[in-house]
Amino acid sequence: MATFATGVTVVTTRWGEAIHGLTVNAFCSVSLEPALVLVCIENQTTARSLLEKSGIFAVNVLAADQEATARRFASSQLSAAERFQGVTYHQERTGAPILDHSLGFLDCRMIAAYPGGDHTIFLGEVQALGQRDLQQPLLYFQSTYRSMHS
């Protein structure tokens, strides 16, 4: 799988006062009408159980200059609160955190969840979306973060 280049996202969710986010590269568009996307989340993560309870998630697409953000949200050494320290975010339609400096975002309401081995596949209907000025995306290839020019 390391030979397949992917974009890098941070998937966030909110359940009451609890927020969580994690770095995810298993994300794709499923349908344009209605607008549907899917994300795959490892079953043993806190984010997975919060997403299942809340029924909402946001996919924050990272720009090439956000490698530190990707590493922060991928760290198992940081609590959910620590992952968000110093990271500015806002809410759109669902209440899931939207990272202010992401390349783009999709704010989703979960419509289905499917077992997928050691992951759960969450299907979400897009409720809101946006992008900032066109930037280069952050990529992941051969277990390394990269940009379009590296």
C-alpha cells in the first residue's frame, strides 16, 4: 500500500464537549449527487467511538505546509485536548471542528457505518464544504510526507 500516493486529512468529530481528531489518509469521494464521502477509522481509536456516538465528522484536507499538523494528529502520545492545543478551528453545520488553515474541508453527517476488518468505514453526507486559496496538497507516499515537488 506504500506505493499508492494519497492526500492527507485530519478527521474531526464532536460529542457534547468532547472533541477529537486524527490523521487519516483512507478517505475518498463516493458520490456527487448526493454528495457522499467515506473515511476509514481504526476500531481501537477514541475518535472511532466518538464518531459513532455523535454521527458527525469533518474531513480537513491538509496543505503541503501542514506536515506538523498531520504529525500532531497522528501522535498516539498526545491526548485529544493536546492535539488541538494551538490549532485554531471553527464550526460549520454539524459542529465538528473545521481546522482554520486546512486546504479544504467537508462537514458531514454520518449516514452509515460498515465493518472493514480492523477499521470501520464511515459514509457521510456532506452538509457544508469549503476551501482556501489554492495551495499545494500534503501527500503521503512510501511512508513519508511529501509535496507535489518532492
